[in-house]
Amino acid sequence: MGEKIKKIVKTIKVDLDQCNGCRSCEIACAAYHANPRYSNFNPARARIRMHINETNDEWIAIRSTDYTKAECDGRRRYTIGGREFHDCSFCGTICPSRDIFFEPDSGLPLKCDMCESDPPLEEPMCVQICSRNALTYHEEEVEVDAAEQEEEKQPSDMDIGLQRFVDVYGFDKLLDTVARMSQKG
Ligand code: SF4
Ligand code: SF4
């Protein structure tokens, strides 16, 4: 049996009954991740987005998860309280079937990083700003296999950005670009 280590699992719970669709969470996320910090408040740059469908009375805050270049089949429907929801309503995957979670200028994927920073925040920004307590932060200590944990290391923004570049332009173009940039110094 492999070595076990302790790990803190961080989650943000969403209470749909409390959310009023104010979109403050989008603005707080975009501002916190702007460079320099708080220099931009454009919700299109947020890693959390409100999915709003007024006809169906849907107000759902979705945090972005992993980037993929492929669409899923998207054919699932859920009935909750007599209303029917499409699976995209709850999905945080950064995929080509929607134009959310892509940085509007560069087209690079914007993955939620739980506001990891040094020093760490007590709670992620979207949770702090939500005056309705629709978003709540939770930590749980779990025991995991050390080797599996090593394999599961989360990709950085840089890893995800390079993957997106390769998906759009191809690997050869990436190598050409790096070669040109290194020549310029
Ligand atoms: S800040 Fe809270 S209430 Fe406002 S949209 Fe986000 S989750 Fe909903
Ligand atoms: S946890 Fe941080 S990065 Fe993730 S959606 Fe909330 S504010 Fe954005």
C-alpha cells in the first residue's frame, strides 16, 4: 500500500434559493485576477459566471473548471421542482460550445484557482462579496494516496494557456513563436 498524506479539499457550495443574480461575484473575481490587481472590473474576465434564463427563472452561479477543446454531447436534461434544465446550466467546463470563461482579448481559458494567493485569503473573493450567502466556503481534511496526488497536480494558467494555443494554432506554430521570441531576446 502506498504512502498516505493529508490534503485539504476546498469547496464552494452554491445555494440557488439565495442567489438573486446581482453578479457581484463576477465583478469581484475579475477584479481580483486583474493585473495589476483591482485594475479591471470586466465580468467577461471572471472565472465565475451567472447563468441567467429569465423565462425559466434560472439564476445559477457557475465556477469554471477544466479546459477542453472538445464539446460533450450535451443531451442531458434535469427536472427540478417541475422545471427542466439543460446540463450546460450547471457545467463549469471551459469548452467551445459557449463563449464564457475565455479571456475576451487573448481567448485564453480562465480557470477558477480558488483565489490561491500568498498570503492566502481567508475565503475566496466571490464568497466574500456575496451578501446573500448564496456562496459558502468549506474546507475538509481527507487522506489521499501520495503518488496519486503527485499525478493529479493542477495545471497552472500558463499550462492551460499553452494547451489552448496548441489547440488553436498547432504545436509547430508554438515552437516557431518561441524560437522567434528567443532570438529577439
Ligand atoms: S454575488 Fe451571490 S447573490 Fe450575487 S450573483 Fe453571485 S452568487 Fe448570486
Ligand atoms: S474562487 Fe476565486 S477564482 Fe474561483 S470563481 Fe471565486 S473569485 Fe473567481
